[in-house]
Amino acid sequence: MKGEEKMVDLSTQYLGMKLKNPIIAGSSGLTDSVKGIEELEKSGAAAVVLKSIFEEEIALEYDDVLKEASKGGLNMDQFDYYDFHIKGEKLARYTALISESKKAVSIPVMASINCVYSHEWTSFAKQLQTAGADALELNMFFLPSDFERTSEEKEKAYFQIIEKIQKDVTIPVALKISYYFSNLGPMIQKLSETGIAGLVLFNRFYSPDFDIDKMEVVPSNIFSSPSDLSISLRWVAIMAERVNCDLAASTGVHDGKALIKQLLAGANAVQVASTLYLNGKNRIAEMLQTLEEWMAEKGYGSLADFRGKMSQAKSLSPSAYERVQFMKYFGGIS
Ligand SMILES: Cc1cc2nc3c(=O)[nH]c(=O)nc-3n(C[C@H](O)[C@H](O)[C@H](O)COP(=O)(O)O)c2cc1C
């Protein structure tokens, strides 16, 4: 109505939960303390994914203690003791983070497990649910540098883990994956049909660089840059109408425009990490403001009015999403 400011509704559905807006603080060091999570809620985040609990880390620590113990002659009593003690300590810290965060904030708190082997998972997952996690994100990735296992074997592991975990927890499960699959589109589709509630496209990983003076391997580019958006944007747009679960976009969402693009591609929500480290937590409010203003300008009252409008399925030129060569744009550059 003339003269009246029309409020836009930023709420979205993700993993069966109603989020007040589409910005989730992704799993990172910013979500590994109650204080950090409280700050994120104050800054406008609609939900948080806790820093992952690393199954591998627990397993390694466990191995070290077992090695130590075996020097003194290991017996089964000790085994049980260490088993209980080590896992108990790491898990107790993590479950305390869940239950304390749940008391401190009103936004959904999702737990995250970094899964490496399938055998340890289920016991972790149940405890995270009991501690009060609203959902569980499985951060799963096998670097394709293992020359012993075929791609079929590696892919099978994903389905085995999902099957196992679904027997043990009743909270929604999301799967956060990489784009390192030989047949990415069909793989994402197959994963979405396993009964999981959501897929996070994509995780970004620690990558090595070389220090040529010290001759050492060092971390490179811990944070993403805005140009890293393109891979997840393409795949959210391609998969949006082809999956049987929600989609959250992750990697390279640094500002409000990138958020709008991912919603247009068909994402239910976005996850942000690097931009919060680089630009501060207030970036969330700025992004929401950009979204709100853009929606008002376009006359959209809710996210449903435009979500997926630029997905490949709705596009008049679907081949644009699959173009991979530069010939047209850089024809003059040799
Ligand atoms: C410092 C840091 C720590 C992270 N730790 C985790 C983690 O424990 N588990 C996980 O699934 N992702 C982790 N991530 C990945 C982020 O959740 C996110 O998927 C990735 O950084 C891409 O999003 P961005 O471009 O917004 O940073 C981490 C990222 C950063 C920068």
C-alpha cells in the first residue's frame, strides 16, 4: 500500500526447521564456544553448525594411548578403560558445548561430525542427539588420493554411513560433501534419495602450499574468496529441482548479493564462515539488509517468491550452466 512500508518475510525451511532467515553460521572455529555462538545469534545468524568433532582425531589419540599402554603390557581391562576414558573426554566436551549452547541461544544448534571410518559413527551420533542437537551434519570426505580403493568402494562408504546413522538418530541429518566425485550430478541425486534431510554443497578444505625458503609444507588460503562462489552456485542451480532433500550452499558466500544468487539458484539456506572471519560477524546483518532491500525493490514478499527462479530447470538457456570452456568470452586472448 502507498506510504506503508511492506515488510518482507525472510524465513525459510531447512531440515524440517523454520529458520528466521537463510543465513547459517557454518562449522568453523567461530562455532566452537558458547560465547561465539551467542555472538552469532546476536549478529542475526538463523542457526549454527558447531565446529566438527573429528572422528579421526579421537581415533588417533586413542591409537597413541593404546601404543603407550601396550609398552607396559596391555590387557583387556586397560583397553576398556582407555576406550571409555578418551572417547568420554572428547565427547563430554562436545556434548557439553551442545547442551550449554542450547540453553544460551534460541536458534537451532546443529552438531557436526567429521567422519572417516564408518565403524565409530553411530555411537557418537546418538550422544549428540541426546545432548540436544537439533540436527546433525555429517562432514564426509575421502581425498581421492587413496590408490588402494576404487571410486565405487569410496562412494559405497557414503551410503553405508548414511544407512547406519539413520538407524540410530531421529533428528534430521544433513550431509556436507565435496565436489570430488567422478559423476557428481547423479551422485548428489542418489545421496538425496537416501532419506537424508539436506545436502550442503560444498565443503572447502585445507590445502597445502610450499614455503620454498624453509622447504616446508604450509597451509594456503584458509579462507575462501568471493570468486569461490561459482562452483557451488553452478551445482546448486543444476541440482535444485533434481534432489529429494533441502540444499544449503556453502563456499564463497561473502555478501548479500552472493546470498541472493544462491537463493535464486534454489538453495534453502546458505552457510557462511570465511566472510565472518574476514569482515566480522556484523556482515550477517549487512547481508540480510541487502536481501531485504533487493526483495522490496523486486516486489517479493517471501523467499518462496523467487527461490529457484534461476535454477537450471527453470532456465530458458539451461546450457549456460554447463558451459565449461572459455572460447566465447576470451576468444581474443591467446
Ligand atoms: C577456520 C575454519 C575452520 C573450519 N572448520 C570446519 C569444520 O570443523 N567442519 C566443517 O565441516 N567445515 C569446516 N570449515 C569449512 C566451513 O564450514 C565452510 O564449509 C567453508 O569454509 C566454505 O565456506 P566459506 O566460503 O563461507 O568459508 C572450516 C572453515 C574455516 C575457515
